Amino acid sequence: MTIISIALATFAATLLGGLFALRWSDKLHLILGFSAGAVIGVAFFDLMPEALELGGGYWNLDALMIALAGGFVLYLLLDRLFFMHCHEEDHDHRVQRGRFGAGSLSLHSFLDGAAIGVAFHVSPVVGAVVASAVLAHDFSDGIDTVGMILRHGGTKRQAFKWLVVDAVAPVLGLASTFLFTIPESTLALVLMGFCGFFIYIGASDLLPESHHQHPTRWTTFATALGMGVIYMAVHFAGV
């Protein structure tokens, strides 16, 4: 019953965050600024420390940093080779790029759910701690997914569809742990790869667009707020 409740809570938190972003879509530059900060914050305050902790007994620091850089470069190559060759006014390609970014965020949410399931296999206490950390940034995950789709010319309807995918992803990830487990050594590299993904998405995509044709004062504040929210969420969830 506890695991079912947590699965429903991850779904609800992500969905509410996305609905908030859809409701205030006329403030897209602020939403993108917040999303950039949140995505970068997840990379530095959540994924990287978790990967270092999990992989410390299996990999040296160089190997983990190579995985991080590899994730960044892989996303860069995919972005430049498959999306950036098109003109900005090419709507179909812009939407495709947004879907790719939203898909990456959703896959991360799937791994978040898997992390909860694995933690509960260790003990209920560990499971509760990990679940708290995941729930702490699920609201921002929903905002990030909607912001990614809207930033690339997607409609609110398309953004909502991807929001549902992102909200369902941690539930599926949690359920998947009853079928298989991911070795800690492998999970550490995967998390570092996603860290590279998120640094690229936040710094090279969301952040520049949030400042485009808008004053930078409030968008900069929104970015700092996004990072701060993630830091506080992860900090208090780990207490």
C-alpha cells in the first residue's frame, strides 16, 4: 500500500507542476528561466552526488566524469546533427527537438521511479528517504517538460500529452523494479550521463531562450530560484 501511495504521489506531483506551467504559459520566459535553473540544479544537486555515492566503490572519479562529459557530448551531437541543421522557422523540426528533450526528461523520471523501487528492496526506511527526494523535485519535472515542448513551438495539447508521459514514467519505473534490478555500478554511469544531458539542456537550450527578447532581470531571478528550489528540496529530503 505504501509503494502504491508513493507511485500515485509521484504522478500527482509531476502532473500538478505541468498544469501550473500550462496555466501560466503566457509567462513562458519566466517558466523557461525557472526550468533552466531546475534542470541544472537537478544535475548538480541530485544526479551528480547520487552517482558519485553509488559509483564510488566501482569507478574512479575520472571514469565518472567521462560518463558525465559523454552524456553532454552525446546530447550535443544529437542536437546538432539531427535538429540544429534546420531553420528556426521549420516548425516540424522544432517540435521534434522539443519531443526529444521531453523524452529525455521522461526517461529520467522513469529512472527516478526505479530508484524508489530499488531503495525499497533495500529497506522501507531507505525507500522512504529516496521517495522523499524524488517527490521533492517532481513538481519541477512537470514544469520542465511543459516548458521544453512550448519552447519549441509545441501546442498546449502536445505539452499536456508529454506531461502525462512524464507523470506516468516514475510509476512505470517503480513497477519495473519488481521485474529486474539495475546494478549500482551501471546506474552510477547512467546517472552521470543524464547529468551531462541536463547540463546541456539547461545551459544551451532553455537558458538562452528564456532571455530571448525579454529583460534578463526577472528571468535571471527565475533561474536562480529554480536552482534554489531544487537545492532546498534535495537538502530537506535528505535530512
